Amino acid sequence: MSQPAAAAAGPAEGRRAVIVGGGMAGTRLARQLAAAGDRVTLVGEEPHAAYNRVLLADVLAGRYAPDVIRLPDLPAAPAVRALRGVRAVGVDRAARRVRCDDGRAVPYDVLVLATGAAPVLPPLRGLSGGAGGALPAGVHAFRTLADCLALAEAATAGTAAVVVGGGLLGVSAARALALRGARVVLAQQGERLMERHLDPAAAGLLRGHLEELGVEVHTGCRVRGVRTSPPPPGAVRAVTGVELADGYVLDARLVVLACGVRPRAGLARDAGLGVAEGVVVDDELRTTDPAVHAIGDCAEHAGVLYGLAAPALEQADLLARILTGPAGHTPRYTGTRALTRLTLPAADRPLDLAAFGETEPAPGDDVVHLADATRRVYRKVVVRADRLVGGILVGDLGPVGALARAWEGGAPLPAGTPLHHLLTDHLGGS
Ligand SMILES: Cc1cc2nc3c(=O)[nH]c(=O)nc-3n(C[C@H](O)[C@H](O)[C@H](O)COP(=O)(O)OP(=O)(O)OC[C@H]3O[C@@H](n4cnc5c(N)ncnc54)[C@H](O)[C@@H]3O)c2cc1C
């Protein structure tokens, strides 16, 4: 059953729902609206079927074929269509139409922006300046399946590769390239790897894991620019090295830029919708125009940009319920408590990581640690009064489910439980 916007199309025909962005959130929502009887058009710039972006590093590492990470297609039905390889270039809100780069205009009763995020290109010397602002050959972002396949082709055994950025994305890319046999240097400006999520002890274990795979890790290392070969006539400049702030030049035939992402909010901004860093949405995931919603990495709710898969999927599910549920019972989005999890498979010693909430204690907080260097296990939880506010697990993730539930629920911890039980209950169960 459709809600108010359906009236524009008439119940017999079903509401016209247009979703811009055929990634993880957009595709998930499209399937649910189609199942509820809406006429769904999904406009997706990437030319192929949707895939699980979180698993791209495993494709790059050669662990999965691209087909394995493909997401289920939309149902084959006359009222459901996916326009792949088509980019939305404008929204005419007065006429309720989305303009596309192939010239078509798609009318909507309800529009959902699920345009995701784009890699941040750092202001490095030598990075731009190619025709049409193209990056030098050999320099890649890591966001799409196309990026991943181009990297996989370029990263042959022995290739000198530099990954710029030591967050979750940079770590995943460095590990994957090393597993392909590339000679990898990871340059991280911060003082440790994944510093938004990990404390020094956990980051140290991660660093050890990468170094065992042959990755050379430099922390506190600022990249100043990329060096390129003089362009042969008619050809693109190709990267030859990465210049550090101290003037040292790392040899590089392949450079991966993993310097964070930024919401793709240009379409919304041009249409006059409220945009802060991301597209601003309220508790019903509505933008400043009630006929237009936004979900996933492009959306900003209560000042928060998540940039993670779990919130994007939760928003898609919730918006499906908002749009198809009975009037008068509109569920509200109150934010997602998102656990960050990373699995780094390796032939002999895989490494699992999970981090959530506030991992640095405030004055007065209790902190419990458990460290076992031989088994490469590290656990830490931060407790404020009688509540769990954050934690880090490395190695054996046994208690992650129980800890995540305690943190997500925000309920007081059982009275009288010694805090170290939070960490040890499942230890040894693996
Ligand atoms: C390599 C990698 C590893 C990651 N690992 C993790 C992880 O371990 N855990 C985690 O939680 N998250 C991870 N993420 C982040 C996660 O993938 C995102 O949070 C998630 O994909 C967000 O879904 P989305 O649908 O909002 O955006 P996306 O999946 O990016 O989809 C947006 C889609 O919209 C399309 N689009 C944009 N503008 C237009 C337009 N104008 N017209 C038509 N189409 C358009 C884009 O081409 C894209 O296909 C990772 C991301 C990457 C790149």
C-alpha cells in the first residue's frame, strides 16, 4: 500500500518511485518497493548489476570472482526497471522529473537519492593536470568495481605500489595488493593505522600483520606529490614515484589513493535541497522537499555521516517501511550504532578486527584490557558508570556479538558482573 505520494499516480497504477543510485542502499530499497507494488525505476551510473562494495578488497586480493559479490537482481516485472550505465544529471522538483545523461526525463511521485560517496582526492602535486582533469596513469581511487578491476590488472607480481592513507580502505587495499604479489608501501599521515577506530596496541597488531605480508608501513608520513614520466605524444602521463614531505621519493608504478570519502550531494545541492556535508534528512529520511528522500553514504542525519554499509542498509529497510507501511504508524530513524569490522584473511594467520563506540576513555571511565601477544588477541572495553560505551577486539572476536548487543541496547550491565567477564567469557571458546 502506498502512502500520500501514491495519490498522484492513482492506486491502480502504483506510485512512481525513482531511486538514483544503484549501489547497496538503492538496490535494497528498490527490491522492497517493487515487492510492495510500486512502479520502480532505478537510475544507476555503474554499468553492471549491483554488488557488495564491502567485498571489493577480496576481489582485488583474488579471493572472490566479481560474480560472487553480485547482489540479487531486481524482480523481473513490467513495472520495475533498472537503467544501468545512466547518470542522473538534474532534478526538476517543480515538474517532479529526473533528467538523465542519455536525454531521458523520468517522472516520479517519490524520489530517493542513494548516490553514495566519492573518494577524496588529496591536493598532491602532480595529481591533476591531465586532459579533463584525468589522474596520471597508474594512479587509482578505490571505490568501484571498475577501480578494483583496473587495480587488479595493474598489480602484477613485483609491481611497486604505494597506498596513500592508512584507514580501513588503505589497509584493505594494501593487504589485497600484497596478496597479489605487489611490493607495497603504505604511507599513513597519522601516527598509527586506522587511528579513528584503533588504539596504539590494536594498531600495532594490525601493523605487524601487514608487515608479515610484506607491506612496508610508514606512519607519520606525509605525501607531498606524485612524480610522473614526461608524457609521450598523445599518451597520458604515467606515475613513476611518490614524493614525501621530507623530499624522499618512493618508487611507484601503481598508487592507490585511500584518503577518505565525501558524500555525493551535488545533485541535491543543484536541485536546491538542504545539504550540509551530506544531503540533510530528518527522522523520516526526508530531505527538505518531502517528496525527496536520501539514504546511505550520501545522507546526513542529525549531523552524522556514517560511510558504512550497516547504516546504509538499515536506512534502506526503514525507508521501505516508511513508504509502504500503514499511514499513521510511520517508523522513525534514530541513528545506527555502527560497529566497524574488518577481516583480513591470510593463508596462515588471518586477522579479524572490530571496533565500536568510544574507544578512548573519558576521565572517570573504567577500562578493561586483555592482551595475548602470542595468540595475537587484544581486547579492550570502555565502561561509563554501568554502561558499555566502546570497545576494540583484535584476533579472536568471540565476545563481539554479546558486546555489540550490550552497546547497541545501551542497557545497564548486569549488576555485580566483574568487568573482566565482558572480555573473558568467550575467550578460549575458539
Ligand atoms: C573498498 C571498500 C571497502 C569497504 N569496506 C567496508 C567495510 O568493511 N565495512 C563497512 O561498513 N563499509 C565498508 N565500505 C563502505 C560501504 O561500501 C558503503 O558504506 C556502502 O556501499 C554505502 O552504500 P550506498 O548505497 O550509500 O553507496 P554506494 O554503494 O556507493 O552506491 C551509490 C551508487 O550510486 C551511483 N550514483 C552516484 N551518483 C549517481 C547519479 N547521479 N546517477 C546515477 N547513479 C549515481 C554510484 O555510481 C553508486 O553505484 C567499503 C567501501 C569500499 C569502497
